[in-house]
Amino acid sequence: MKRFIAFMILLTISFSLSAQQQKYSRVKLYLDGKDIKEVAKLGVNVENGKLKKGKYFIGELSATELGTLKKNGYAYDVLIEDMSKYYKDRNKGVKSEKKKKSSESYPTPDHFKLGSMGGFLTYNEMLQEFDSMRLLYPSLISLKQPIGTTNTIEGRQLIYVKISDNPDTDENEPEVLYTGLHHAREPAGMQQLIFFMYYLLENYNTNDEIKYLVDNLEMYFIPCVNPDGYVYNQTTDPDGGGMHRKNMRPNGTGNPGVDLNRNYGYEWGYDDVGSSNDPSDDPYRGTAGFSEPETQLIRDFCNNRTFKLAINYHCYSNLLIYPWGYLPDYETPDSSLFHNYSALMTAVNNYIYGTPMQTVGYTGNGTSDDWMYGEQSTKPKIIAFSPEAGNADDGFWPAINRIEDVCRANMDMNFYIARFALKYAKITDLTPTFISSQNDYINFNLKCLGLDAPADFTVSISPLTSNIQSAGNSKTFYSMATLQEANDSIDFSLVSTIQPGQNMKFLINVDNGLYIYSDTISKIYGQPQIVFTDPGNTITNWTSTGWNTTTASYHSPTKSITDSPTGDYNMPPVNSSITLTQAVNLANATNAYLTFWAKWDVNPAQDSVILRISTNNGSTWTPLAGHYTSAVNMGHPVYNGLMPNWVQEVIDLSPYVGQSVKFRFTLKSQWNYMQTYDGFYFDDFTVSTIPNTVYTIPEITDNIMISEIFPVPAKDQVVIHYNIPYSTYSPHIHIYNSIAQEIFSKNIGFYENSVHLDLSGFCPGIYFFGIDSESKFSMIKKLVIVK
């Protein structure tokens, strides 16, 4: 009888698990001009995926959600029928072993392990890692312990550990919080925290910044906020790919649980956008704010601590989200702080940042970040962020061979959360790339970003190359408040034997009294002469297959050049190029440089944009490497992944000096029926050379007035208005190229007050001009010519 009862219990559990499991599919939902928030109001979770506003959303939805969409008249295509099966199948044949990449910015820690659940640690494996960390580094990490006395629905505790130089002592140091797995199907958030923790512990004795951070902070880690839901996914899908999102509170439906990131008390239930009152929905918010033991425990833990910042990891979409979540059109009083922090946190991984409305396209109430920041009566405000780690191809369960890359992509964000809690200032070099004087200045902006303020900072520069003779005295900035900034400069001198085209390198240092942050800056001696420039407003200088101009995005008005001017690329496969038609002559120069502005959204897994150069009129082509290219998985430098903001690329062409060169951009893509991508844009494409001699423009000796230049920029002609005191000396206008060589001079009259110049014989580019009279010279003005 006992055996029969046990069998019936197991059978009941088996039927229960089967009934609760829903099939999730990746679909392309057609919006047909509708706002995505209208979909969110239906209780459909459109938080993760790829959104093209008003056109489509690609994401992973349950059979119930697809039924809701169909009922409400939405059309969709099923791209992948069963996501759990897809996640498991794509790991077949992939070795479950870590890849220690010593060439990466963050090599994989020696003790970091992949787990048994599709490469991710199971809940028990995660707890075992805490024990191993304590055993290996007892002076740096605490024993694992519960954050409170309350248990979850299924009787588990929420576990935390603390990393600090005295982990078993509650010191009077700034505190920061790292969490993961609010949602049970998002294990990369947990896994990357384990990666980060091991990186801190293993590098404490060899990395000065890590030692400084660990010695002066208390860093708290709760990598799994939802242990019940995570264990449930392990039960249903032990090889990974489980799609349950919520905790495991029974709710009378086939989709048990409450969405923990809709259950925090601040503005809980504000509306039904992105937060549902239907227990069967994935974003079900529960019966009341803090109805769930997990959110109660996080609430009490935060109320009992003094966290300055928190980062709560989710997956996926390569986003960094901050408050407000519940309001569509309002940001917080600290919006400037959130903007500044996010810009630095995403400078390397290029995540898109903003409020939920600015990132995923709709609001959501009851979130951890809104409560952590907004609740300021029971505790001080916490500057809180929620990254969505991993790209659309990774999905909720990145492939085994992608796990460490996802971990690495979030390391900078983790470090900045720690830096911002202390005395920290960001220094920005404002000095031009090219320097033509042997006695000049490094110009900089210093912005205090640390929350430990007011703070003092000392800025200095240190020569790294022998062609720098000396550097001036350091500058100290006292009692800087958070977000306060200052502009200043430090002088330097170059050796008299320096030659045009030589590189100079400096260290620019910021000392906060406990640690010195240093960055290397490079400059080039000489003034560049523009030999070719294209502002990107037409493609008349290019031969193209599919590429054209667009007004959708540009660096300088009013257009840029892109591979897909009418929309996204990728269906069908693409192999399109744009080639500079006429060769550029790099003769009579010691150095040459290519600069252009670019942004891109290119499938990182299998697509690429390649920039090539030819010295034989296009017979053969050589790939060019720049600051923003990578060679990952491609074998040669390419542009791929996401760069949402315009960046300036600089490429040294010195190996090609003395030759005539052409350039070609090529987009190559594979079949990808699941996703489409925006493609590659470039603008202000310029080739400059540095000649053997550096020239100087005549010194200004009087205030002869140049009052107006029209039009700006100029094309075929320009009108210059001026005012010159009467003199017996006939005045002249002089035009100089970008290295101060005079290329044009004309006699002008005293009484005309304006001169009309024919520019048809000028090449497009940047020029300078001035007016002289009786050895007295006006202010030098810029003249921009476009064709």
C-alpha cells in the first residue's frame, strides 16, 4: 500500500509538472503601425526580444500568449516552434568546457566552472561555488548565509555572500548590491556574477584597482532571487532551456507563480501595461505589493543595509534599464546621474540604455529598480539598474560556447557599480589628435561621478615616449560635488628634433587620494592636410551595389551612407559593396590617416562589414583594422554586433604612403529567418596626409572684422562680409589649407565690405582664411566646402 501511495504521489507530481509546462515559440509579431504597449496591455510579455517600433516584435511567447494575440487580431509568424527544444538542440556537439582567453580584457578566472544545466550552474551547484570561494579565499568572502528568516513558497532560503577585505565584519564602508535570477529562465545573470566574483577574488593580490575596491567597499551578492522557479526549470529541463519565469506560488492556473519583478511595492499595480492582474500571465504581479516572500526578503535586506547602488540582472536584449519603470514620459530627479553612469557602463558592450519606455518601448510597474530608487522613507534611495544581458540570438539560454562571452560583456558594468560608490571622476581628453606646436597643452574635462562626495582629485600627465621633453605641474580640484565638472589644461614641451607624423603618448592620471586611475592618450605631431573628404550627402564619389544615402540617421546633416537605406537587411542573404570610384593619392606625405564616423547593427554571430583598401585600382583588396573592428570568429578585422551611437573611426594609412588607394565597404550576411538587422552607416569619410613640413598661419595683429560668411557650408561660391579701416595699403584675402599653406590670395576693396569668391576650382574640405591690410591681419575663420 505504501508503495502504491508513493507511486500515486509521484504520478500526480508528474502530471502536475506536465500540466504546468507551456510551449514557448519564437515568433515575429506584426504590429502594423500599433504601439507595442497595446500588446503589453493584453498581458503578453514583450519585455525581451527585438522591437522595430510600429513594424514588428520578435520574441519568445507562450501558447497562451499566442492565443491572446490571435484573439485580438494580431498576425504573427512562428520562427521556432519549441524554444526549450531549440535551446537544448543547439548545444549538441558543443563542448561543455570553459575557454580561457588570455587575450581578452577579462580572462576567464581559473576557478570559474560551467554548470551541468546547458552550461549553467544548477541552484545547488551555485551554492557549492559559494562554499568553494570561502574555502579558497576566507579573508575576502563571507560564508553563505540567508538574507532573512522567511522561506520561499517551497521552503528555500535566499542566500547571499559578501566580498570585502574583512568579510565577517560589518564595517562602516559604502555598500553595493548585485542580484540575478529574479526571473527563473534568465540564468546568465547569475552565471556572470559568479564569473565576476571569482575574478575579484583571484586578482585581489595582483590587480591594484581590485584591491582598492575590495578594501574600501562591502559588495553583497544574491545571484539567485528566485530559487523555486529556477529549480522548477531544472526539474522540467535538466539540460537547460526551461521557460518558466515566475516563482512557484500556486495561483489556480496552468502557469503558477508571481512575477517577482512586478511585485515590489513602489507604485505596484499603477496600471496594466507590462504588469498583469491575470494569474495565468507571465507578468502577473500578485495580489498585492510585496505579497511574495522573495520580494519581502529583498525589501527587508535593503532596509537593514545602506546600499548606495544596485544592479539587478535579467536576460536578454543587450539593454541597461533604469527608473522610472511605471511612468511612460518621466524620468527621475537623478536622470542626469543615470545618464552619465549608463554612458560609462555601456561604453564597451554598447548596450542601449534608458528607462523601460526608452528601451523596450513600454512601461512596467512593481519593479525592483523603481522600489529601490523610489522608496526613500524606510531607507535612502538606491541608484538601481537592470541590465538585460545577452543578445537576441542568445535568448534566455545562451549556447554553451557563448556563456563566457556574455559574462565578459557585463564586467565593466559590475566594476562601475563599485567605482561609483567611492570617490570617482571621469577625465575626458579634449586635445586635438594632431598637434603642430612643440609647446602645447593637454586639455581635459574632469567630471566627479562618485557618490562619496565632496571629493578632491589631482590630475597629472606623464610622458610615455622619448619625443616628449617635459610635462607641466599637476592640477588639484577641491571639494567637487557629484556631477560637478571642470575644464583645465596641463602644458608640455616636445623635443626640438621631433618630425611630422611621429606619435606621442602620455599617461593622464586622476588621483582620488586612495587610488590613481590612469589612461593612455596618443597624439600625432603635425597638421593634417585633407586630400579627400565626403560629407555623405550623395554617393557620387562611390560605385555601389545596394548602398545609398539615408536621412534616417547621420553624424553631420543631412544624410549618411548605409547598406540598407530602405530598412533592415538579412532576408535574403546579402553580399553588397560600396567602392570609392577615384583613387586617393597619398604621395608627398610622411603619414596618412583615414577618419570616418560610423554606427552599426550587424548580426554578431555570422554577419560582418569589412573595410578594405586597394593599391592596384581594385585588383586586390586588403582588410583594414581600426579602433572598433574585431576579428572574433571571422579571421580578419570586421565591424559587427551593435554600436548604437555614432563613433569616430581613425585608421593609420602610413603603410600606404606614396601610393594611390581606393576603399571598399562590404556587407556579408547569411540566411537568418529569425532576426533582421539595421546594418552599417558611415558619414564624413576623410583621408588626410601629413607633409614633411609644418607650416604656421601669420599671427593675428589687429581686429579687422569679418562679420558674416554665407552660405555655411559653401559649395560653388561664398560671400564674405568684412570691415576694414581705411588705409593706403590695398587689402587682400588669403585662403589656407588645413596645414596652413596659402593656396589663394586676392586683392579686395576698402569700400565693398564684401567679397564674392568662386569656389568651383576648390576641392571639398576644410580651409581657413583671413584678411590683411598694411601688415595687420584679421581673426582667422574656417571655410568648409562641400561638393
